[in-house]
Amino acid sequence: MREELFLDFALISRNHGGETLCGDFFKMFGTDSEPVFVLSDGLGSGVKANILATLTCTILGRLLEHGIPLAECVDTIAATLPVCRERHMAYATFTALQICGDKAFLVEYDNPPAILLRNGQILKSSCNVRFVGDKEIHERQIDIMPGDVLVLMSDGVTHSGIGRTNDDGWTTAEAGKFLIENGAYENYASVTAAVLDKKCSMLSKDALDDDRTIAVMRFCRRSTVNLLIGPPENPKDDERMLKLFFAKKGQHVVCGGSTGSMVSRYLDKPIEIVEGSGSERVPDMGKLDGLDLLTEGIITISAALELRERIKKKPELILELGKSPEELLYKKLFLECSNINIFFGTAANVAHEDIGISFEKKLEAIKNLQMELKAAGKSVKKEYF
């Protein structure tokens, strides 16, 4: 993928009601520069469907990962997939997406067609149809543009509401129109996925009559957040650290009371406490001209990490984010940027010792933050002072 582009990605997968395993399977293969995404939907639900989807996804993904041409991979897996004699359907369907430079190659077999949004409209791209045995394969090549949003889905999306709020389900055209009306082309991927998933639940009256998987990819220009945590171990390094921090392009976020005071002295500007912005757990945040966000330190960072865990378990919580310090910090780090530069000062904080927060605990929280950011696809650089 082009270096100036960042892939903002989100995935929501729901199990068929009463099943412990999902009959859909989604996985990324390849590298960050040339990623391969495969979504497979196994016939039926539960364990059998999960095994079929996992095998199909893994075989196809590994073939592509090892440099075998996409058409050859598709032919191999399509020829291998058996067809159920009773239902006259393949035992697993699939969607494969391969990104090379500024081009995306999309291959679909019996899954709902992917939706591509550009400039607030559904982009119609030419589709090549060919047959492998009795299987109809759809192939598309897309020239990726900044701002493009691509939505892959299993038929749990298009089957939403059948027998409850409609007779025929939800067409991809209707889903695309819904996405446009709800600003998917300008929302973060995780928000778009959650909005679409919520609509499916509304149509189905919260009943999961089928496995449902939604994968949203937003191709956006890279943006940077510079995060400053803690003063340097040696006070003589304060100015050097801050010069480096403010020389970086992008947003500037500071976490920590003593760190904020250090920045205030450096900028020669006062800190304004935002009264009532915090809670019993998280202290109030501040305002300082020259910063995009100023919060308390390790307590707020830990709260943001806890919020991250809750959202991973319940993606719909992304739609309820407010303006508390930890929620604003979460937005800055996990939604608004692709690259993060962490400036970590190692000075001991006596105030932390009084509330049982050791330097080791602070260091562990920063390592956890870095790990979660990388897991979210962010490019992270950290420098100690």
C-alpha cells in the first residue's frame, strides 16, 4: 500500500444465536505494505461451519501470502470446495482482498458484494465474471484513492430482518445507501462498523439468526499524535525534550500534572483546569494553549486502556464515547491518528508513591499502551528521557 496511506480497519463478528463458535472466519495475511484479507462463511453454523470457514480462509490466505498469483489461488480453492448435495450450495463462501501499491484486487464467491464508497457515493467498479467448474467467481480491480471506504460482509448482514421486519432481507444497495446517509465516508472505521452492526440488530430485533461479520477498511492519509508522558530523569534535559516534542508535526498531547507544569513553564502560558471534566476515578483535565489535549498521567492512561478492553469486547460502545479525559485520550490515540511518537520521561514522581503507583507500574502501563496501539495497526515510536 502507498506509504502516505494508512488503513483504518475495524472488524465486528457475531455468532449465530446459541453458538459458541462463529461460522464466519476473517483473517489478515501478508505484510503491512501488501496485506491480504480473507473472509469466509461456512455452510450452516457452529463448529462445522467454523471449521469449514477457517480452512477455506487459511488455505486461500496462505497461498496468497506465499506469492502465488491471485487467480491461481482462487482457482485452487474454488475447485477444492465441495458442494452440499441437499442445499446445492458450496460448503464455504469467500471474499479475498489483496492490496498492492495503490491497487486493490477483490475476488468474491457467493458472499454479498463488497461496498466501495468514494466522495460520499457508492462507486460502481467493473466486474469480471468467470467460472471455475460450476462456481461463479466475481473479480474486481480498484484504484485506491485517499478517503475510500471498503466494506466486506458475510450474508448475516444481507439476511438481517428476514422473517421479522422484512421478507427478503437487506440488499447491499440498501446497506450502501444506509452507510452514505450515516456518513460512513467520513467516519472512523470502528464507528462505521458499529453503526452498520447496530442497524442489522435493529432489523433483526436483536435476534442473531445467522453469523454476521462486518469488516470496514478506510484508506486515509497518515496523521501523527505526539504523546508526552513524565518529565526527564535529569531536569537539565527538560528543554531538549520539549524542543524535540514541539518540533514534531501533528497533534501534541501531554499526560501528567508535573509534565503539564513543565510544559507550561516552557511555553510561558498558564494551565486552566477544566472543572468537572473528571470523575471519582480520573482527575480533571486541563487546557494549555499550544496543546491539543492535557490530562493527568498514569491514572488517565490506565483508564483509557480499560476503555480499550471494553470496546474490544463490545464494539458498539464506540458509539457512546463522550468527553471525559480517558475518552478524549482514547479518541486521540486509537481513532484520530496512524502514527504515534511517545516521549517518555523517567523522572520519579513522589506524589505517585503516596497513592501506590510505582515507577514499575507506570512503565508497565506505557508498555501495555504501546502494545495495544501496535495491535490497533498504529506505527509507534518511543523515546526515553
